[in-house]
Amino acid sequence: MDIIRLQKFTNKNNHSLVIEKMQIFILSFVILFVVGLYTYYQIPIVFAQSVNDQNLNVEPFVEGLNSPTSMAFLDSNNILVLEKNGQVRLVSNGQLQSQPVLEVSVDTQSERGLLGIAVQESINTNHNSIQNDTTKNVFLYYTEAREDGELKNRVYKYTWNGQALENPTLLLDLPAIPGPNHDGGKLMIGPDNYLYGVIGDLNHDGMLQNFPDGPTPDDTGIIFRINPIDGTPVPDNPFSTDPNDPSSKYFAYGIRNSFGLTYDPVSKSIWDTENGPASNDEINIVAPGFNSGWQTIMGPISSSGNSENELVNFAGSHYADPVLTWLDPPALTDIEFLNSSSLGETYTNNVFVGDNNNGNLYYFELNPERTGFVVDGVSDLVVDNEEELSSIVFGNGFGSITDLVTGPSDGYLYVLSHDNGIIYRITPA
């Protein structure tokens, strides 16, 4: 009896073992199949999005976008979204329209493409009418691919006619070579109603990258500030008043690359994010004449082994340490002050930041002076371990975040995912 009972037990165990092995095999096959689809067809693997505030909810607002890079509200119901391949898409009342409102010829190698957008409403005074006309001007930054083979990063102004973008006017002609990365591309209308934008270093080694003996200023690694009407330099820019001097368009320099540019709605100060090489992603306050330090300094100057005397210091320039640094770079992307109380008073006029590498959304409260963050978990203002990183993560699962925008009427936070082709919306739960 014992032998028969043992044999039945052994057979049962063998049968269970076979089933278990089959389950492992099937699970492994499914994982390999999904990874294979992603690798071969570049189908994104979408993870669940979440935020750590139970009073808030994340919802997909618009789906079906192709590698979106930036977005801007035209009004409460209409959003223009840029796709890297050169298409400008319209989202109207939450619905992605089937046809683009503009297609431009772009080079899409590496970080090139259709990259940045800003919208400004201008009032046309009509002396013969009681009511003035308004025009919506739309500014686009893209790597233009011309028939003659020339590559340039260019800023154009268009007019929105209610259905399409028309009347392109070239405002700024910027380099694109050698690249093909570090093109920057973010645009914004500043608190002074001038047009700001950022271009990365394009792998140049010049004076604007703090090489004293390098080539003279060549429009790389800068934040520019120009008149949105005609692209001329703003008269009180910090470096030069001579319109024939390239630096007359510059607001800041020494920037490696940036995917985030905004301003504080309370103090009106300019902020940016900056990508380090193998270390030291930064968030900076960009005062007029700011020299961010690249390639001599990334991260706090105290840990760089260098001094301000080693920088290329133009008249009117100054260096300042980052507000916050990531030692292990998450590839920071956009930065947004939530100019709204719709998600609760806690978040009003405080800062959200996205990244590329982790799909994380970060959140920061400003100090009373609005000159930095209140980050109790990062006492030295350098995020250098998992515990410190976790203390500033607000949400995750978003894929590569390329833009963050406050909704003009609802005050919710809109999150654009390049990987997932989705605009997410964070709302009260």
C-alpha cells in the first residue's frame, strides 16, 4: 500500500511539474512576443499612469498621435499638437481631427523635427469699427529640410484662420549642423510678450559653450528673445544693442540642451530644464545674461572642480547654480507652473516637471521668495539616490513626457506623451 500510495503521489507531482513548466514556457513566450513587437514594429508598451495624490485622477484625453513633441491651446476648446514628422494636428472639443492643419518638410534624424510651438493673440485696432479684430499668431520651431539639401532650424510665424495655418513668415534662421541632436526647440511667449526659445549646442565647441579660444557666437546653446512681429532683437537684451551682432538676440547661453522653458506667473522669472551628459540634469532660474556653464560646469559649481573665472564671461553675463540637480540624469523635459487652483490650493502656481527616461512626473513647492524649491528630502539640492528620487516623484507611467500645459479654462494639467501618442489630463478624482 505504501509503495502504491508513493507512486500515485510521485505521478501527481510529476504531472504538476509538467503543467508548471508549460505555464512558465507560455509566459516566457508571451513576454518575448511582446518585446519582439516593440522592437520590430516600435509599438509602445503602455504602463498604467498614476499619481500619488488620491484626490486626483489621470485620464487619457486624446489618443492616436504620432510621436508628439509639443502642444498649445488656441482657446478653451482647441489645441494644436505637433508631431515630430512635420504634421500639426488639431484637437477640437477633445477630438483629434483626421487631417493635419499644416504639414511642413522636416528632417527627423535623431532629435530633429517639428519641435516647438507658441501661440499669441494680437489685437488689430480698427478705427472704422467699434469692435477690434483679433488675430492668433502661431510660432513654430522646426528643422527644415529644403530641396537644395540645406538644413536649418528655423522659427516661423503663421496665422490661424480658424481651420488651418497660413501666411508663413520666417523670423529666425538658426543652425542645424552638425547635430543631429541637441536641437532644443521649445518656444514660449514670455511675461513681457516677447518670443523666447531655446536651441541646444548642436555639438559645437565655441565661446557660447565656454571655450575661450573657440569660434565666436554662432547661435548655439542659447535662449533667444526676439520681437514676435518681425524677429528683431529686443532692445534691452543683456549682451548687445547692435542688431548686426548675433548676441543681440541672446537672453542666456552656455546651455547644453533643453526641452523645458517657462516662466513663473507670480514673479515673472524665466525657468528652464537642462540635460547633462552622463550626469547632472538641471532646473535653472534664467535671469537676463545667464551663463549656465556648459561645457565647463554642469551641476553645482562646488562639485565641478572649476571656477567662474574659467567661463567665457561676456559683458552683462553671470553664472548661477541650478535650483535642483539630478546626479543620474532622467533626461528632464518640460517644466510647467500650474497657474490654477483647480487641482487644489496646494498645487497653485507650483511646479511640475517631466522626464524622458523614467516616465516620471515630478512636483515641487516653491519657497516663499520663489527662488527655489522646498525639498526636505534633498537637503543638498542634488538628487543622488533612489530615496531622494522617490521623494519628488508625483506620478509615473507616462512614457516620454514632451510637454506640460495648464488648461486655460478648466485649470487641469495636460501631459503629452511622445511614446504613447496620448494627451493625458490630471483632474480632481
